[in-house]
Amino acid sequence: MKNFLFSALVLALGLSSCIKNDLPYPRIEQYITAIAAEGEIKEAVIDDANFTATVYLDETVDIQSVVFTEFRISEGATADPDLAQGAYDLSSPIVVTLSLYQDYDWIVSAQQDIERYFTIAGQIGESAIDVVGRRIIVKVPETADLSNLTLTSIKLGPEGLTTLSPDLVPGPIDLSRPLSVAVTAWGRTQDWTIYAEKTELTVQTTSLDAWSEVIWAYGNCLDTMKGGFRYRQEGSDVWTDVPDSEITQTGGAFSARIAHLTPLTTYYVQALGTNSDGSVDEGNEMSATTQPTEVLPDGSFDQWWLNGRIWCPWNEGGVRFWDTGNTGAATLGQSNVQPSDDTPTGTGKSAKLETRFIGIGSLGKLGAGSIYTGTFAKVDGTNGILDFGRPWTVRPTKLKGYFKYTTAPINYASTEYKYLLDRPDSCHIYVAMTDWTEPYQIRTNPNNRHLFDASSPEIIAYGELIRGSNTDGWQEFEIELQYRSTTRVPRYIQITCAASKYGDFFTGGAGATLYVDDFTLHYDY
């Protein structure tokens, strides 16, 4: 018997020596969790979904020798190259490989805007500055003597670091033929060429951006003129002058906001230039057709159904536009966003958003009641993964609605917000128009946190309401969208309401409660 047991043991050991470890390594995505560089003008943007990080540099920073002051990555991972060491050329994006079991390639890039300008006395409009082609084109009247122009201002490189050859300064300048200028900064020289072009038109309508009930008009004129616009509806001979209060002018370039228009209607717009003697020069006419308007779906918050313990802000079997964090809250408790009969009109439903601790004892965390345009994707442990945004291509100017808020002292705070403890909580309502190419993934897990950033380049327009005190009943609100461009067309709309402003960081006051109702989008100013 002893010999049998011994033989069996030897056999088992022999077999074990032949067994291969075929268990796969765990797949753990690696992230850049923090990054900062010398000379930043704003916080870097880290996009975990696309594995990119972008730093924003002051114009005085040498983009070919960027030094990082902070570079943190997922615990246990290694980086190649390690940006915490040395200086890096970010004139083009670089690849940083993070490794732990698998490799993840991140793209690290820099954005740097260098202010450049070139102005001539009596020019028409703004000078066209082609950074890629290193050309400057300035337009002047037909009567101008190109050999005897007057340079009024020039800046072709970073402030305090640029030299020009020839050394151009305000005063006489000859542009009868293209002028080559050597622009030197950081020990590197670029060759620029400056051209002067004559034009018959002293006033030009250059472009129109048509929204739903607004047209943005752009024009050029002599810098000695006062620019203006007039417009008429197609089929009408009656012109309407745009008020001076709606016109902005810088030198010979000017623009206007033409409001109170009719959707899906064609308008003609003409630039005007008023001379010092009061005479008016007329520019060319341009036409544009306004866009339609779109109604915000389910802005009444009247549509709800109960899916187990999860309250859903849409009809059962219907199309969802809004969602909540209730799926995550229900893993440890009850929905903290629910329908309410408390409304500003006394009819229908409102959305009640409550911040409370979800769980038992130490098993749980603070859950801030929130409702947003998008979809709750899935639960990540005790955290949530959300897809923000709904497709939207027209450009509203305002979000209006009603809210009621009761604050509470902040009694739960993450490490970075400990300083807020015992202060009154704040509610947060914001609206953004974006050109995301797909829904924007939100992750609240501190290990790979990815949150909404209002300063992101993908944000076309943004507006918000923050309140840290009780409203004493329902109040009407109006949030005006501040657009960063009149030409960019949105792809998505994002509206978010939260009972606790820092709820994404599990920071807030248990008991803080926000009611919202009757949201509408508006398209006029």
C-alpha cells in the first residue's frame, strides 16, 4: 500500500511538471490619470475612451521642448517614454505606450495658439494670415499706392521671443511686390511672405451663418468706415437695418447678430460701410435659409415607468431620451430619482432628484440624484458608466424651465473635496452643444475616471445654473448658451441636472433635493 501511494505521488508530480500554465493574463486597460506641462494655459484634457491626452500651451513655450511637471499613470504600469523625465517635441503628436500585461498606446499632443496680426492703414477687412503656408494677404482699395503704405501693427511670433528680418516696425512699408520676412523664435527661423491685393469693393459681405431664428453676418470695409448690415426676407423689397447694438467691429472687419427671424425662410443680407462724411457704400448681397426648430423630447418629465426598483423617465416600451443613475443606485438601495406630483403648475409630473447615502453602514457610497440626456450603460462595481448625449443638429440659444431646490450640508466628500465638508451643497443644471462623433462615455470609478469637461474642444456651446441655497418654492430659470463658434454645427445635445454639483466625485450633502420640470429649448435672442 505504501509503495502504491508513493508511486501515485511520483506520477502526479511527473504529470504536474508537464502541465502548461495556459491561463491568460488579465486584461487591464492602462490610463494616464494626470498630466501637466510647464507653461500650460489651462488644464489638460484626458480622453480615456480614445486613449488621448492634450495639453494647452502658452505661446511663449517652445513646443519642440515641452517639459512635463506631472505625469501619473495607472498603478503598476510602466510608460515608454516616461514623460516625467526630459523634454519632448510636441510639434506633432507622440505615442506613449503604457504596459501592464498588455500594451496600450496613448496619443499625447499639444495645442498652442500664437497670436499673429498685420495691419495697414486704410486696409479692407482683416489681413488673411495663413500659418501653414506662412503667407499674409492684406486687401487695400484700388486707389492705394502699394509702394507707400503705412504699417500700423505687426506680430508674427511669440511675444518677447521673436525677431524679424527685415525689422518691420509701424511706419512706411513698400508692398508693391511680395515682401519676404524671416521670423526667428527659439533659435529657429521661418520664412514668411506678405502680399498686398487691390480690390474694387470697399465694402464686402463675406459670409452668413444661418441658425433657426438667427443669422450671423460677417463683412469687411475700410478701417476708416463704420460697418453695418441690412436684411430683407425673400419676396420682399423692404430692407431692415440691423441695430448698432448688434454689430461688433474690429478695424475693417465687422459682424452682426440678426435675430427674431422665421425658421425655414430665406433672407438676403447686405453689408454697408458709412464714411466719415455720412455717405454709405453698399456691399454685395448674400442669401441664407434659416434652419428648422426642434422640440426638446419629454421636457415635461411626465413619462415614467417602474422597472422593478428602477424608475425610468420614459414610457414603458417607448423611446428614451433621458436617463438617470437609478440603475446604479438600485444595486444597493432604491431609486434616488423618481417622479413627483409636486409641479410648478399643479398638473402632470416633475423629476425629483435626491442625494443620499446608498447602502448599509460602510457598504455603500453617496449617490447624487441626476437626470441627463443619454443612457446608463452599465454598473462598474459600485460605480457607473454612462453614455452622454442625444443626436441634435440645430442650434438653440436658451434652455428654459422650472426648478426647486433644498440644500443640505455636505457630509460626504472625496479626498480632493474634503475642504467642502459642512458647506451647503449646490445643485447644477447645464446644457451643452457638442460635435462628439459618438456618445460621450462617463466613468465615475476613481481608477479610470472620465467626466464631462465644459472646456473640452468638442464643446461648441455651454451654459449652466448653479445654486447653493434653498429656492423657497418653484423658480423659473433661463440658461443662455454661450457659443464658441457660429459656424460649427452640433452633432449632440447634453443636458444634465444634479442635486449635488460634485456628485460625480461622490461628494455632497445627504438630503439635498432638486426638482425639475417643463424644460424647453428656444432659438431666438
